[in-house]
Amino acid sequence: MANVDVEVGGRRGPRNKTKWWHRNTPLHDLLDCIEKGQNLSIQQPPSIYMIPNNARKISPDSFKPQVVSIGPLHRQDKALQEFEEQKTTYLHHLLQRLNIKPEIILDKCLQKVNDSIHKIRESYGGMMTYTDVQLAQMMVMDACFILDFLFLFEEHQPLTSRNATLTRSISRDLLLLENQIPFFVLQDIFKCTISKLQTTPSLTSGILQRLQILSPFKEIRRNDVTNTTQPHHILGLLQRSFHPTDNIPSSGPPLGFPNHSALELDKAGVRLEPKKDENWTLAIDFSSSSWKFFRWWWGNRTLTMPKLCIDDNTELFLRNIIAYEQCTPKVPDFVTSYVSAIDMLLDTKEDLSKLVESKVLTNNLGSNEDSTKMLNKISEQFAFEEFYYMEQWKQLDDYYNRYVSKNIALLRRTYFDSPWCLIALLAAIILFVLSIVQIILRIIK
């Protein structure tokens, strides 16, 4: 920086040249913001954050913990303070099972957390101010609580209706996007504690075994989710269980694309069937009838989908995973695409009845009308960018628009809607053929 002379006490001396905006001015404040923005851009985007208000207001209970606070985002919630003392019971039981001095284990846990405290802070968005000591203690306590609950809960909690209710409520709270701790913290504490027990499964297996019961897809594979990168948190691990084993091509959202409800497809001769796909839990396929010889007459096509069970956990489970997919960079929208596909099939409660009749869907929630409204609203306020079923939906639309297919389907519904109608037709054809043969024989004679 160039020097300039200034006069001090009658003498002239050198002075560092300063720019005019290095003062307490609005421009100075804006330039400071730029410097802060440069520093923030270097960090990884957060993976644990508060749900946007426009999505929260549709279903507030789907995002708010009811029993236990995990991590810093709901730590100040007064309704959850009562359970904070209960966490010490879980911590005590976990340390007691290890047969190692508690101070030795806790010291190792705190060292692990302190080594990654900066990375932990980067994982959260909108976190209140906590000191490093407070945050480290919080991470160790919450991680120990989660591990004891997932792996050792039955050892010190007798099976009663009250504990069954508590277990269900805590399990639901562990699914919430706002109620997570980074997975690497859980992994570090797992290595210091649970992994030392001989009969303990892997961390991912234990989580999936306990929490996948809340999934609306009951036939999901309950094995380790393998991937080259570590999931962000427990919810991220569950989302990965919906990833296909092979790459699935995607396209943009089907904006303006013609949709056909379940009843419309049924009238066009499309059958709906449940199917368990070993390569992808959320696979939806559109295929031809296996009776190729009769395809020209029956016009059968089959839309196969994973079986969806609607219950009290469905909305919470799907909303949180969709929020995670929508708001976290580089997380594919697999569940969002599936829910969008279901939304396209459901216009009325009659459509849902058709899916129930086809055993593609099980409704344990309430009336078909309530379940239809719930599924239609789940993806509101989110603008997804990927749709993984565009090819199947194009095939559906092409088939639906075929004049022959629709009219054959109408003919089947009108005249052949029962086996007796088909038997009557065959009997009439046989009688007609016999009559023709009889006439021919008479002419020959």
C-alpha cells in the first residue's frame, strides 16, 4: 500500500493510505457482508434445519417433536424439557452395560466430538448460540440416548402399554428433519460404546431394524444401506433405503403433462397390481399382458407399484423425507417423485378405493376421503425438479389415448363384466356354429 506524508506536530511523517470507505458507513457494512458471504460459501450447506414456514403451516404436527428434543433446534422448547432428565437414565444404562469406567468412555466421546465441533456447527442451519462446551455435551448426551434407545431399550424398559406408547412417540421424533444430529457424531459415539458389545449389529442395521417399521412401505429391505458417502443423519439413512441399486434416469417435472386417475386408467383397461422390486423399493412399471395372443382383444396392460400402507405415521414419514429431499442439495427426489405419482392417480375417494381394491394401497387411517386429501396435500408447497417415472407415464398416456383400447375396455365392462357373460357368449358361438354345420349338411343331402 502506498504511503503518504502527514503533518504531525509541525513535522511530516509517513502514514498508511486508507480508502475512504473504511469507515462506519453503509458501504462499509455492505462490504463486510460480502466478506462474510465469501466465508460462508466455502462451508458445506447445512443438512439439519427448520422446515420452511409455507410447508410447516400445512401440517405443523408433522415436523414438531412431541416427546424428546434431539440436537439444538428444539432444545429450548419448554414442552420437551421434562424428558431431558430422562436422558440421564438412558446414559447410565448404556455406560453400565460396557463395564468400563464411565469417565474413560465419556472422555473419549467428548474428544471425538470436540475434534469435529466446527463440522457439527456447519451441519445446522438457524441454530441458536451455544458454546463449544455446551454443544459437545449436547451431542454426547443425545447420541448416547439414541443408541441406548435403538439397541438396548428392551433391557431396562419392561413391555407395557405405556412404554409401547412412549417407544412409538420417541421413534416418530427421531424421524423429524429438525430433530437430528449429524450421522458422523452418532458413528463416533457408536464406536466408543455400543460396538464394544459382542452381539450388537452394525449402526445402520440397528437403525433400520427399529425405525423402518414406521415406513409406509412395509416390504422394504431391512439390510445395511451401502453407499460410498456417509448419510447426513438418521432421516438421511432412511431416505437412502429408497435409492435404487442401479442408476435411474430422471427428467423434469411433468408440468402440463396429461394425468389419468386410477378410475380412468381402469376404464381404459389398465390393471393395477402391487409388486415388490428387489432393485428398487419405489419401482413403478407399466407392462403388457402376459397373454400376448389375446392382447388385441383384451387390451390388458398392468401398472405395478410398491404396496403403500396408510396409517398414523404415513404423513409424518413422507413429509419429512420430502422436505429433506427438497431442501438439501444433491439428494435425489425419489420419494417426492413417488408421492407425486400417487397424487396423479388420486383425484377422488373413488380412485383411492380402486387402489385399495387392487391391493396397491392399504388404508388403516380412516375414511377414503380423508386419506385422499392427505395424500393430495403431502407434496404441496414444494417444487420438485426430478421425476423418475416419466417414461412409464408417457406409455400410460399413449395407451390411454388409443381409441381401440378404450372401446375394447368399454365393451368388456358392458358385456363381459362377469364370467357368466363370457360363458353365455361361448355357448352362443357354439350354437351358431352347430346351426351352420347343420344347414350345410342338409344342403349336401
